[in-house]
Amino acid sequence: MKLIDMKVIEFINEVDSKAVTPGGGSVSALASSIGVALIRMVGHVSVNKKKFKALNTDIQEKYNSIIENIETIKNELIELVDKDTDAFNLIMAAYKLPKETTDEKALRKQAILEGTIEAIKVPYRVAEISLLALKEINYVLEHGNINAASDIGVGAIMLYAGIEGSLLNVKINLPGLVDEEMINFYNANSKKILTDSKLLKEIIIEKVKTKL
């Protein structure tokens, strides 16, 4: 059964178990997906308001485009909830491969490396697209229903949590890489994503507070 097909209570209890999956990576992807869903919810409750319909047509079109476009991000994040656990399971399966002969050791080493790369790519993607969603929040906040400002704030917090949590999962797996260029890529870009997202989140939260 896929994680995303579980009831909320089932997912929570699955995390709260002796099994090592789902772990922080899947939880981070879920946090981000909920964050995006909240932003879209604000969009849904804004577009039919008289105040919104009185806005310039260009503003309305851009607003609706943002709400529509981040649905793609939400849907990918939902998929990444399970993909993160799948990636970790690849590593665990690789470690269980036989290592008696030279060939077996080589195959096992390569399988571990491939699993590690996947376990880095998935959470990195979570962080990458979560930042894209976070960048759209200011516009939604500026032109959306002021009564839902707190929901925007929570959405930003959830997205940032998803980003920071995912990047922790990237970082913990980096020692398993051997390609220095790949290591440098993930280190440099993870740092930038975290810095940019933290600043965006703080700006959004301060703007939200002025509207409460």
C-alpha cells in the first residue's frame, strides 16, 4: 500500500513504529505538499470574492495562473512522498546483497551507490520544487482573501519545513557519493536553496502578521 493512500492516522502510526520507513524524507515531502495545498486553498476561497473580481484583469489572470501552476508542484510532491521511501529501501536492499566474491562485492557496491544517488535526488527535488512554490506565495498573499492570511503563513512554514527537512536528507547521504563534482553540486545548491527559502519564509511571515 502506498503511503499516500493511507489514512492520516495510519500514516502517523506508520511513522511511529519500529520500521525505519517512512522517515524524515517522506515526512518532509508530505509537509511541503500540505503547504502547497494550503496556498491553493487560499486561492480557491479568494477568486469568487467581490474584492478579487474588482482587481485588474491582468492581476486576476496572473493569480489564477499561479494557483493552477502550483497544482503541478503539489502533485509531484505527493509522488515524492513514496519515492523517498522507495529510494531508502533501495539502499537497504543493496546492503543485503551477497559479498562473498569479488564480482558480488562490486555489484553490491554499485547497487549501494545507485541507491544513494536516488536517496539524494528525491529529497533534493522536494526542496527544489518547494522553493518554486514558496516564491509564489507573496503574490497570493497580496491579492488573496485577507481572512485566510494565517493559512498563507502556515503554508509558508510547512513549505520551509519540507525544504529544510529534505535538505537534511540530502546532506546525510552525501558521504556515500564518490563523484566530487556531484558532491559539490549538491552542497552548493542545497545551501542556496536553504538560504533563499529561509529569507522568503521570514518575509512572508512578517507580511502575514501585518494582516492579522
